Amino acid sequence: MGVLLIAACVPNISTPTPEGPATLAPSPTVLPFLPTEDSTNALGRSNPTSAALPAEGELDTAGLFTPTLLEPTAQHIPLQFFAEDGTILSVSFYGAAIRPAPMILLLHDIDQDQDAWGIYAPQLQALGYNVYLMNLRDRRKNAFEVNWALVISDVRLVIQNLLNSNTINNGQVAIVGLGTGANVAIFACAQMPSCTQTVAISPRPNLPELDFTAIASSYAQSGRRLSVFSADDDPEGTTAATDLNNIINGIIWQRYSSGGRGSELLRNQPDAFNQLLAGF
């Protein structure tokens, strides 16, 4: 038996000639330089030290012996407090340049708000006082529908919280009120040992639960200073001022022949605000 051998036909493939490595164009040369700016001020950089600082107007508790409020960038800042029944009490704070400082709380008349004191607060602030403007609850109601005892409680709560911040000079708290706010100022100050002075501008007679005879001894025995401003064209204000003058010994009564009530008196009698300043 014969064997058949078949040879595969393989085509001839040329062997490639080796070449040298590929040549790339050189990269451009950039002159290096050191940064001249402080990287700590870079936009977006997280600074844990700054993050730990109090917010604007927040109490700085780091200074154990000399606590102070950070200097606000605005002329005044808003504050809020919760009354005993949960009512939010709104207060505007005009901070003195140097603190601790004496405190002046300004109260408005019925059917007004803290803006009644808007043009006067900066003037007191510039004289070195911590000035607070407070919105009283139920200010849009009739005066005989308001729970004045609760309003007085609100004022006392706000003052006590501010005293706890250690930004108020001890024993240097004054309350100034317009109209019905004057009555609140008189009674709130009488109930707080920290309050040493009241200014009542156009007080009202016979407000519910506010009997002047009930606080007469408090002013007589404590040495608190009470200044009263009234105008004869505001008969109720004159009546209340007369009652106070008869009940409490040693009050300072600034009586004008005209001028109106509360904020109108300050506006119509510019000397009245100057007299108020002289009393502090």
C-alpha cells in the first residue's frame, strides 16, 4: 500500500525591520513660582477656628471673666424671647460700643410698636447705653382688654434674660415708657431690684390691675428714681401725673402746656427728649 504525502503551501512573509523608539514633541517649559497670597484667605477654605466662633450678636462665652457680644455689623439686631405661655417676644438690640454697659428698655404705647422709638434709640446707643426696643403683647387691643399683669411679666422676663447675658452693668437698668407703656415701666421697675430708674411719658390713669398706690412704697423705700412727663392738652396724662405726684414722694415731674401724648409729646416738645437724657 503506498503513502501519499501532501505538503502545505505556506506563503512567504517578510520579516519587519526594527525601528527606533517614537519621538514625542517636548513639553513646554513653565517657570515655577511661589504663591504670594495667604492661603488661609482662599475662597471656600474651611477654617475650623472661625467656624467655632459665635455667630454675629451671639454671646461669646470664651471670655470667662469678661463676656461680651461680638460687635454687630448692623446698627441693631433682632432678638426673640419666649414668654411663660410660649408667646414670642420681639426685641431690637442697639448695642453700646463698649460692654458691659447700662441698659435702657424702651416701651411703646397701645396701638403702636417698637418703631415709636426708632429715631431715639440710636441717640441713646451713641451715648454708651445698651438700648432695647420691645414689642408688647396685645398692643392692638383696647387698653381695657389687655392683661397688663402678663405684659409686666413679659418685661421682667426679658430684662432678667438680658441681665443673665452679663452685658449689662449691674444695678444700671432703666425703663422708659410711652402712654400705657409708661404704666408698664413704672410697675415692672417697682418689682425688679435691678431696675433703678423709670421715665414715664404720658402715663395713663386707672388701667386694669395697675393701681399706683400698690407700688408707692416700693419707690419710696428703694430710692428708685421716677421721672414723669406730661402735657396739659393730654388730660388723662395730666391726671395720671398728678396722681403719681400725690402718691409717691420725690418724683420729678416735667409738665408742658401742650405737646400731646407719648411719642407726640417727644416730637412736639424737642426739649423733652433732652430733659430725658439729662436724667440718666
